[in-house]
Amino acid sequence: MGDEIIGLHSWFATPAGRYLLAWEQARFDVAVDDIFGYHGVQLGLSVLDGLRASRVRRHWLAAGSADLQSAAGGARSLLPMRPHALVTDFCALPFAQASLDMVLMPHTLDLAVDPHAALREAERVLVPDGKLVICGINPASFWGLKQRRLRALRRIGVGADEDFLPEGMDGIGYWRLRDWLRLLSFEVESAQFGCFRPAMRNQRWLDRMAWLDTAGDRWWPIFGAAYFVVATKRVASMRLLTPAWKTRTGRKEATAVAVAGRDNAARRTGSPSPVPSRSPSPPSDS
């Protein structure tokens, strides 16, 4: 997996990578500004500072072993990379259950060997009502279509040997991700799509297509090259139900106590105890 991460960091230094990185950085700055708590973590992608606008008191950048290999491989000279606070397996985080208020996953699921296991681990460490922020590549986009076309041509021996997207980052479908989140009791609060410009490696052509960001957001929003999802962990509350006979017995005891208190008060004051009114009995026939 080390080559995949090296390709990822190198790709983010290209015009298309910088374009995607700028859009995701803006989304993270807005999302984490509204999240409060005590502890948070970002899983991977040190070229993106998803925590710089965070109000969470303590937060860390976690990296897998492959991130360290990418830094040693020379990716540090392409884009500034933040230092990691810990190195861990994203499918086995070193945090206690329900101990984090926020988990950021920038392309973490795109590159994970077992993305569903990584998602389950994020659910485990989040507190109830904790926030999960995910960004990923949308396979149903111009970028995803170009990636699949290049691979199909390469299999038959036609076209270039290089993919448009980084190696291993094929993306997970948005609706598939929503199904996974629903199964893990997450509630999707917001979802955004962005980067509607065609899959081009030239900065000049990307700048010429800037008008597509506005048009795409209005006319074909679900076909953006990337999506950004904010979800909340929901935990169903539990209410203890008492047997019905206990409720009836409690009401009878409360009534008896009220009547006894009223009689005692009447004796102390010397006033006759009120007698409950009774309906007159019907006259006898005799």
C-alpha cells in the first residue's frame, strides 16, 4: 500500500490534485467550525489540514505506516505535510470506545483495504451524537468515467499506462456509503458534491472550465468528482417499563395516604371529617 500513498501525495501536487484539495479544504473549514467537543482525530492525508478551523480542544493527525513511507519516498518536497501525532491501523484505532467527539476521514475509505471495517472502527470510538466527516471520490463522475476508460484501454493494450486518479483511489459510490452509514446507526446531516470540471491535467484548461463549477452545482450536482458528507452517530435511548400491577398498587397506596392525612388534619382542628357524598338510594317498593 506504500506505492498507493506515494501516488496519492504526488497526485495532489498536480493541477487536478490542487483543484480537488482546495475544494475539500474549504469544506472541512466550514464543517469542523460547527463541531464542539473535547477530542478529535483526522485519519490520514497529511497534505490536508482538516483540523485547522476545529473548535475541539484536543485533536490529532493519525497516519498509517504507509504515510511514513510516502514521506521517506520524497513526497514531502511536493506539498507541505503536517507532522503525525500517532501511527496506527485505521481498522484498529488505539482509542477507547465512545471516547472521541469527531473523526475526519479524508479519502480514508477510498484507500482502505477494508473500508467497511474502517467505518465500523470510526463508529466504535465516537461518542453518541459524535460527528463523522468523510470526503471521497465519486465514481459516477467525469473523473471516475475517465479512470475506468483508461483502465479498459490499458487492458487491451491501447492508450497510456498512467491512470488519471492515484493508484488504488477508485472511490466508493455515494449511495453505497449512505447504506453503510445507515447500517451503523449514522444519520447523514449534510452531503455536498463538488469539482465539476472535466478530468484534465493542464492548469490552463482547468482554469478555462471554471464556469462548470457553478453550472454543475445547479444542473447536475450528483455528478461532481468528489463528495463531502457529515454524519452524526445516533444511539437509541432505553426506557424501563414497569409492570401494570405495580402502577395500580402505587395509585391505591397514594390514595390511602391522602385520605389518612386528611382525617388526621380534621382531628387536630376539631372539625368533622368530610364525608364523601353518596348518591341517594332508590325507594323501596314495599
